[in-house]
Amino acid sequence: MNRLESMSVLIAVVDSGSLSGAARRLGMPLATVSRKVAELETHLKTRLLHRTTRQLSLTEAGASYVAACRRILEDIGEAERAATGEYASPKGQLVVTAPVVFGRLHLVPVIAEFLAHYPQIEINLMLTDRVVHLMEEHIDVALRIGELPDSSLMATTVGTVRRVVCASPDYLAVHGEPSTPQALTGHACITFEVLASVGAWVFGAGKSQLSVPVHSRFAVNTAEAAIDAAVLGVGVIRVLSYQVADALRKEALRVVLQPFESSPLPVSLVHKGQAPLPLKLRAFLDFVAPRLRARIPL
């Protein structure tokens, strides 16, 4: 039995929540996954998993063993990175994730400049609007927009963005400009899932925070589609400021209700904070952070 491989399989089972999920993640036959977990349990002479037809959970012994497995595999990874010289010179691959529009507008140009400076570093950029788990999906750096929950992750703030309410000049000419957030109840609104904006929009902050129900005349699942619809005069949108920067410059959209905006959202570079920090990651953070600050000021 290859114990390290079996440990990796067990962690994949726990993270996936099922044997079949681990098999898909690892590209391994389900029977092989089941056999490797069973071999571990036989070797340890204890049950690691509670299995039912509906769910899978760790036993008490399994929980402590999986935690130890994670530490062991991380230590091996650190040793291998040191042996390959990853800590001696900035080289190797970095996996980076960011929201789709922000990544395309701001991170891609900075990464292009970074790659020109560091020819031995390769970057795999994952653009997605969902929150990616750094540990589970093996992400080196994530660009996050919004307040960060307390965690063991390390964060560097590189700027802030606003939530802005916009409409096209043609729409405002026909329907009038809302003077207060409450006036939105009489307007056609365009909503999309990312900002959880389908039912109500929140303005202000703290004790002055106000939640205003909105009539979703048109609901979509991306900011780009919402912005396109707003430019066409379908209704009012609430998006992040960087998402409509181009439309505002072209005067295809106009910001309304600016005095009522909620607090700006921080933009942060987040990483796992391992020590020692790989040189490729330190080089990336030192290069990218000041350039993003120049593009999105605090």
C-alpha cells in the first residue's frame, strides 16, 4: 500500500463529500478509491468514515487522522518545493483567481507585464465570479472584492470599488431620475445573481443602512448582460464601479443616487501565508500589488 497516495485519496473523499466525487476529482475508478480507503482502515485497525446511502462523515478517529494527513502532505510539498529550487529563484507555476470582469480589465494587463519581467514563471489564471476555496482548489493567490471573513489567510488591500446605481440617459429622459432609494420602487430594475440583488438593494451603512425592494423587470446571471440591457434602456442597474467604467466614459450610462451609496468595498490579494513564502509568490505580490493600487486607488 502506498500510504501517501492513500492519504491523498482519503482527503479527496472528505473534501468531495463522497467516494464518487473523489473518483471524479482524481480521475480514478470508484472501486480504486473505495479500496484505498478500506486499505487505510485495515492498516490502522479503525474505522475512519461513517458511510450511509445518503451521506459520508468522519469518525472521531478519522477527523484527527485527516488533519494529520493534511499536515504531512503539506510538509512533503514544502520539502519538494525547496529541493527543486523554488525558494532560490522566482520560477514555477502560480495559480491565480479573480472575478471575471475585474480580471479581464485590470489583472490581465498587470500579469502580462509581470510575465515579461519573470520569464521562468508561468501563471494559470482562473476567472470566475464564485468564491474559490484556496486550499481545496490549490490556488496560490485570489483577488477578492468585499469584506473578508476572519481566517488564517493573509490579505493585502490594493484598493476599493463602489456599488453604483446607473441607467441610460434615454431611460432617465422617459422615466425620470430617482431622487431617493425609495423612488426605485417605481422603476424597472435589472438584477443579477452575483450581487444577490434580485429582491432588494441595500444603501448606506451601519445604523443608516436602508434595504429597498426593487421590481426586477429583467434578471440575468452576469454583470455584462445587465450592463448591456441598461445601455439599451431596459431599466436601472446596480453594479460595481469598475464594471461600468467604460459605459460611463462613453456616456452610455449615468450614475444616480450617488449620495446614498453604501460603503466602498475593499479589493484584496489573498494567499495562504505559508512560511517560507515561495519566491515566485513573493515576486508576484510585490510586483502586482502596487500596480493594482495605481489602477484602483483607495
